Amino acid sequence: MKHTLSVLVEDESGALSRISGLFARRGFNIESLAVGPAEQKGVSRLTMVVAGDDHTLNQMTKQLSKLVNVLNVIDLSLVPSVERELMLLKVKAPAENRSAILDLVQVFRAKVVDVADDALTLEVVGDPGKLVALERVLESFGILEIARTGRVALERASGVNTEFLKAAASGTRVPA
């Protein structure tokens, strides 16, 4: 199972290195990593996506919490949260395919950020599933390049579990 961890750390030299080293020493791969300033001056938020079972991630969370400079660790996979990524995608777009690509761009609320004679560069922001879906529908046109940010996420202040709401609307059952 993939887990999204939100880690608050003091802005100090070597903090990221110690955190990534902790995962590397235990043979964990960090699938996604985004780091930026948090709401408090002198504090950064790391959002990491890692794969592992619940027990192993619980142990890693405890070890992360013990590191100097680490202020707080939350496994956002266990609580309602909002997740977003940014993707830039360059796709082949000869004149005969351009209108079809532009129609798809609108469906996914993506933006065209660069136009060339035979290619379009798109910007799309959303949950990771949206980005994967857009990538799949554009594969048939020919994807030239992709760049994605790491996932950023915050716990939902409302506490509303949107996965539960999506499942309820579609009639699918979601485990509690």
C-alpha cells in the first residue's frame, strides 16, 4: 500500500539528508518527495509517498519522529486529506490531431502553456489519478516528454472523506 506522509521539519542544513537516509538504510524507496516552506517561519513541510504495509510504515513513522529537527509526522493515508500534483506534458500535435487534443485538455481542465507547429505543452494540476488518466488518453497521440512534481497534501480541515463520498455516489462500498 502507498502511504503519503506529511513531515514538519526545522529548516536546518542536513535535515532532508537525514530523513532520506533513514529510508534508504531500511531499503525503502521514496516514490515522491516535495519540500517547501510551511505555515510557520523556519519550518518546512515534506510530503513523501512511500510503499509499505501498515506495520512497517508505523515503525518508520516512529523512527522519523525521533530524528532531531523533525517536529511532526502524519500518515495522511489514514485521515481525510487533499492531494495534488502538477504535471507538464509535451504531446505530438500535428494539425490533424490538434482539435481532438484541445478537446481533451478542456475535459481535464488542463492548460496549454506552449504551442509549436507539431507539439503542445500542457499543464495539469489535480489528484494523482487525474494526471494518470490524462496521460493515458494522450498516449495514442504520442507523448514526447513528461515532468511531474511530487505529491503535496494536507489533512482536510473539514474531516470529510471524499473517497467515501465518491464511492457512495457510485454505489460502491468503501471499507471504514
